[in-house]
Amino acid sequence: MYVRVSLYIYNFESGGLVAQKTKYTMVKEEITEWITSGKVKPGEKIHSENELMKLFGVSRHTIRQAVGDLVHEGWLYREQGAGTFCSRGNNPSPGSASSFPAIKNKGNIGVITTYISDYIFPSIIKGIESYLTTKGYSLTFACTDNDVEKEKQCLQTMLSSNIHGLIVEPTKSSNYNPNINYYLELEQNQIPYLMINQFYSQLSPPHIMIDDEHGGYIATKHLIELGHKKIIGLFKTDDLQGVNRMKGFIRAYKEFNLSFFPDMVITYSTEDQDSTPIEQLEKLLSKEDKPTAIVCYNDQLAIKVINMSRNIGASIPEDLSLVGYDDSFLTETSDVKLTSVAHPKTKMGIEAAKWIVNAVEKKGNASPSIVYEPELIIRESTRAIK
């Protein structure tokens, strides 16, 4: 495979070099060109990091940054222990149903997530798309931005679009949801729906999720077994995922008979996720009796903690051990590779799609719910305390 790397653009009108692209941008654009031109087809594995470094003549950090962004945008996806693969052809991000031509249209499936092209969601959607399109279903995507009013609008749109089934991630699942009537309308119209990542307790619907309480427990247990006794937990509590991860965090403390202390748990909501946890944590780290380890609600927050620690002169894992959650592409993008609880992103998407097809076609062999057992992926961000 030949690679074209050019760091400059020549302007023929001015007769000079007028713009410069970073190596990271050029790597990203070249890999994207492989996908859109068909050189790399959906499902095919791309080169390893070492091979890409040689092909492009750039650092490992540049490769990880470029590939991480392409995973984040839905061009690529990672399989633990197997490598990085092409997600799709010339559609870089999830869109409307028309973006995914079906073999023979059997019906329309709605998919509502809290976010659609952010963080772990491209991998979940890739799994849904890869199965449903092979079965002849068109897809209609929507996202709520974790806002209940937007969820209402999404549900209204889905109901007016004559969908045959719906896969939905709940919005602010730890709070009472004012949109329950739309789900009851789905039931009255005999439109099957499945919830992923969490579910509304008022409905007790079929769902596919990870055992988040156990995930929080094994993350904390890992740190305790490394000798840490003063551990901070950062949890988003307007989603049940965060509430359950916090439960696991506290359960580990109880089981190991560790002493509780003030401010050991910092909670926040969707609206203040960009400020509250980091600001409160920074205050705690300025005190003499500092925590030695942190369990984060997700990898996004863990990366913010890494950046904040650099600003205050703290090293990870030398001064602070850190555990994230979801085992996203972010675990490999930082200089410090992040220990994280794995989330079965693509697998969840595929199994959600299989469930909804069985329900729509009334095959009757779909399990009412699936709960995945979490696994801790240990990397460089945790170490035994001295």
C-alpha cells in the first residue's frame, strides 16, 4: 500500500506555500481515503500501529491520535486483542435511514441514543447497523443529548415515522421520566422496543446492559488490592449507570473494611460534567492528606483528570492511580494508557439488533434481557502504593 504524505498545500495564484497540515491530519485523511476509495473494505483489519508508523514516518502518539479520532467518528472500530477494523465504506458517521441502503426493505427500525457520534456510541451504532442492514431493515437515528425534552421530540418523530421497532438508550435514567406515555403508546401499538445501557424502572422493559455495580466494584477492588486506602469516586448521578457504579465503589469499601472519609464521593450531573468534578477534585488534591487513587465514571472524565493532574504537577500513576470506565478509544490516546472497565460496545449493538429483529418478526426466541459481566482491562494508570 502506497502512502502520500504532504505537509504543504501549494497555491498557484500566489505562487507559494500558504497552508500547512499537521502530520496527524495527513495520517487521518490518508486512512479515510483508503476507506472511501475501497482500498480497505468494511470489516477488514487495518495496519498495526508499528506498520502505520513506518508507512507514514510519524510517531506512535500521532498514529494513536489519528486512529483514535477515526474510531471516535465511526470510520474504524477496535476489537480487544484483535486489532483495528474498518467500520463502513463512504459514510463516516451515522445519519438517517437513507444513508444505509438495505438489501430488501423489510421495515424501519428506530434507534435513539443519548449521543450519536460521540465517545462509545459510534461502536454501538456500528454493531446495530451492521446486523440490521444485512437483514433488510432501514434505520432512522436520533439522539437526545441526554435531555428529556429532546427525547420527547425523538419519540414523537419515531412514532410518526411508522417504525416497526425501536432500540433506545434512556435519558437521565435515574430520574423520573416524563415521557413514559410515549413508551406506553409503543406498547399499545404493539411496536417492540428494547433499552440499552439502562432502562426505566417504571416500565421494566426488555434491556441489554452491563452490570455497572459490579464494574464499579472491580475497579475499586483493584485499587484496594494495590494498597490504596484513600480512594476518590467521581460519578455522574442523573444516569443509573453512574448510580450503580457508585454503589459498587461503596460496596468495595465496605467489604475491605476501609474507613470512610469526607468527600470520598464527588457527584455531578450532565449539565455540570465539564466543571464540577474536576474543580472539586482539584481542591481535594491541594490538601495535605491527599487521596492516592481515583475511580472515574467514564474514560472521558479520566482523561480530564489526567490533564488536570499535569497542570498541578501530579504524575499518574506515581502520585495518583486512576481507573476509567468503558475501555473506549481514549484509553490509548494519552501518554499514560488508562486502566478501564470494558464495555461490550459493538457486541451490544449487534445483540440489540438481533433482539429487535426477532421481536419484529415475532420469532419469540429473544431473551427478555441481557446483562454483561464487566471485565477490568489493566494498563499503565494504576500501580501499587509504596
